[in-house]
Amino acid sequence: MKKAFPILAILTAALLGYAFYEAMFIAPTDQMQGDVYRIIYYHVPSGWTMFVFFFTNFGASIVYLIRRNPKADAVAVAAAEVGLVFCTVVLVTGPLWARPVWGIWWTWDWRLTSTLVLWLIYASYLILRRFSTGGQTPVLAAALAVFGALDMPLVYFSIWFFRTQHPQPVVGGGGSIDPSMLRVWMISWAAFLCFGWLVFWLRYRLEIFKREVEETHSLEAMLEEPRFR
Amino acid sequence: MAHPSLLYDELSAMENLRYFGRLYGIEGNHRCADAIRKVHLDPSLARPVGQYSQGMRQRMSLARALLHDPGILLLDEPFSNVDACSASEMVNLLGTIRDAGKTLFLVTHQAALLDGIADEFVLMGAGKIVSRTRERQIIEGAPR
Amino acid sequence: MSSFWAITAATLAKDLRLEWRSKDAINSMLFFALLVVVIFSFSFDPTAEESRHIAGGLIWVAFLFAAVVALNQTWAREMRNAVLDAYRVSPAPANPLFLAKAFGNFIFVSIIQALMTPLFTVFYNLRPLGPAWQLIPVAILGSWALVVNGTFFAAMSLHTRSREIMLPILLFPFSIPALVAMVQATNTILTGQDSAKFWIVLLLTYDVVFTVACLLLFETVLDAE
């Protein structure tokens, strides 16, 4: 485990660097938007990566509810945190792109709005984990994750219909996609996934260690001989 | 039966037991009234339980625990915050419950109250059983 | 099966009796709802024509805040004297407790709604241009959407620090689809443009999905220790 990490870290850094190079220099310039559009190589793959981690959180939560395996809970929390970071990237790059292109910071566009709601749901998930006391945290958090998964289709559906009644510019491009753009997207996505899983792994290990330390502390407290008077 | 009374302060004795009886599938009033009488309280008292004295409330908690006729009772500090007179009344009550065929486990800091009534005293220290005797023992320096 | 509903009814009756005995809770809640309506009316002062387009949002947001205050109260009672533990050690299943609390909250919240809606109608001179009867299913389904999740999340918050702020933190994000539906339905009915049917169906779907989810997961959450 210890040996593999530095190697993977270097590989990830290399992949991220390569993706940056591809996005900034190799990919063709967009006819209408100019070079500004290049942020799409960070915006869209972050969105895909975010979904990967949120699905992981959902899966791990289900496993926890059925099996009560503490490792599943550690996976859930690590995945939620990494997912939330990528979600934040999507929400920040969206306006950064919208401003020069459409002149407005925020648009209640279907995708961006739904992503905002997703961000709120997972932020509340992490707040619940922070504020809940004692051993119930994994169970409560797992139940909330299930609720989140049930809510998301309803969120997408309701906001989509809401937006078709009030049309707004769409942040995400449309029309046909140049195959060379797709290639860069895929490279970016691969780089982000590697980076995401690396951080996830670190966070997962940290969580496992934290629990071992806590268990050791409570065992020590139990076995201590109390002082009489 | 535990430290907090596990009763609704705003309801009367009968109302409390009628509700809890429902949870155990007990219909009708007479079993509730019986349980209240067993702990030497008055079933017809309409006063909310929150206005009872501490001793009365402890006995009411006992009534709630007895309602569904359990074989074993677990009691945690039943004499806490109770004056000496009510405490000895409580002890006699527990004796009659034991005589009626129920098993009672009590945890208490006031074991002296149970001299001559309890069948067995188990002394604990640091999470381990230190002694099990018919008569109450005092060990120097023991925490409990 | 009959004992399931018997326990639900008994718990609901007990809660209503408790609520009746300590009337100050209801009175302060209703006064708070009134204050919310007045503050909103001062802050948003549209013309009669404009108001039809935004009244839906105003009413439901004001209602959401008043409802949260009410929802926090109902579980608080079970924590005094550890009475909830008395329920948990009994052989009674967990779901009757949830349903009784949810129904109690629904009644409570409907009373608040019955107070706030006429006030809003008066302050904003509202006159629906669409089919007004549709406002009734919107009100019922919308209230249930908030109450069912609100009751569940309030039970979750019992195990947390800062209990009272935890409820809105959990409830608001998850209620967004229902809120969008409620507001849009109300606005379309008031302005008479388009049909509110899609939104009513969405509300119904939301209600069914989350009622089932709450019933399936409540026992797990109640016993989390």
C-alpha cells in the first residue's frame, strides 16, 4: 500500500499535466466562443466525476444498511467528501464560463440548478455526520443518502419542467461535438478520476485509522484500574 | 424502570397507563387500575403525574413497568431522590412483588435499604463482580 | 393489522390530548404564523396583477418557515422523561409511532395553513383566475410532502447536537422538488395560464415515494443507538 501510493501519485500528476496541455493547447479553438470555452474541459468532466463518487456513496450506504459493515461507512463518507469537492468545481466553473459568454454570472439553467440542489443535499449529509452524536452517525447518514438518491430524479424532473416553462440560456453547449473535443474530454475525465480516487483512498485510510485509534482509546479507558479514594 | 420517570407529566396516572397498556395490547381499565393500586396509589386521582411527589412518581414508574405482568424487572436506582420513609415503603413493595413470583434485579448505591429483604447481594467494582453473598458486605475502599 | 392502527390512533389521541392540555404551544405557533404573513406583506408589496405571479412562492415559503417551528415541537415532548424509551421497549412496532406523529403534524400544519391563507388572500387581494378547487389537492399534497419528511428528519435530529437547526438543514434541500411543484401549481392556478396537472402529479409522486421511504427506514432511525 505504501509503495503503490507515490507511484500512483506521480502517474496522476502526469495525467493531469497531460490533460491540461491537451485542453489548453491541442484542442481546437471554438468558432463562436474563442478560447474561453476551454473551461468546459474542467466543467464537464468534473460533473461526470462527481456522479461517480455520489453513486459510490449511495452504493456504500445501501451496503451499510444491509450489512452494518464499518468499512462501507468509511467508503461512504470519503466518497461524499470527494464528490462534494467536484460538485463545487462544477458550480464555480459554470458561472466563470457563463459570465464572459452570456454576460451573466448565474442562470437558473436546468443542469446548473440541479447541481446546486445536489450540492445542498450532500452538504447537509456531511453536516449531519458532523453533528450527530456517538454511534448512530453511520446509520443516520446511510438513511439520508438513500433519501438523497430517491430525491435526485424528482429534482431533475421538477426543475427540467420548471425551466421548459421559463427558457434560459443553457450552460453546457449543444449541437454536435467535434470528435477532437470528445477526446480531450475523455482524457480530462480520466485524469480527474485518477486524482479523485487517489484523494478518496487517502481519506478512506484516514477514516479507518481514526476509528482504530478511537477503539483503542475506549478499550484503554475500560481496562484502566480505577483509583479508590 | 430508570432514572427518568418514563411517564407523561401532563397526563394522569390512569391516562398514562391506558396509553402504555395499548402498546402491549392491553385493553380496558381494570388492569391499569390494578397496577396502580398494587403500588399503593389511587387510580381515580385526576392530578397530572408531573405534580406528584418524587416518591409517588417512582411508584408510578414501577406501576408502568408492572402493567404487562413481566417475569423479570430491571430497576436502576429506584431509591434516588426519595425520602427515607418513601424509600422503605418502596422496599416493602418490592418485597411483595418478589413474593408474587417475579425476579427483580436492582442497581443501587443505597444497598443498606435492602438488608433483610433481598435474596442476594452482588458487589461490583471496575466492571467486575467482587462478591456474591446472601448478606450485604462492606469492603473498605470499594467504589460500590 | 388492527393493532397497528389501534396503536396509531391511541398515540395520535394521546398527542392531541397533550397538545390540548398545554395550549401555549399552539397559541404561540399561530401567532408566529401571523407574524410571518405580516412581515412578508411588508417586504413584498406588489400590485394585484403582479401578486398573482408571485403569491404562490410567498405563501409556501412563509408556510415552510412556520411549519418548521411546529415540527420541532412534536418530538421534543417525547424526549422529556425519556418517554420515547418506554415506547421502544414495548412490543409495539415503530411505524404506528411515525404515522401518529405525521398525522398529528399534518393536523397542526393544516390549522396554520387555514389561518395564513385567508390573511394572504386579503393582504394581496388574490383572486384565482384558474380552477380554484385545484388549490385543495395542492394544499393537501404539499402539506403532506413537508410533514412526512419533516417528521422523519425531526426524528433523525433527536440524535444530534443543535437539534433545532438540524431539522431545516435537512428538510430544505430535500423538499426542493416538492416546493417547486407547490409554488408552480399555485401560480398557474392563480394566473390561469397553463394547467397545474403536471405539478399535482409530481407532488403526488413525491408524496408516495417519500412516505414509503420513511416507513421503510423509520425503525432503523428510531433504533439507531
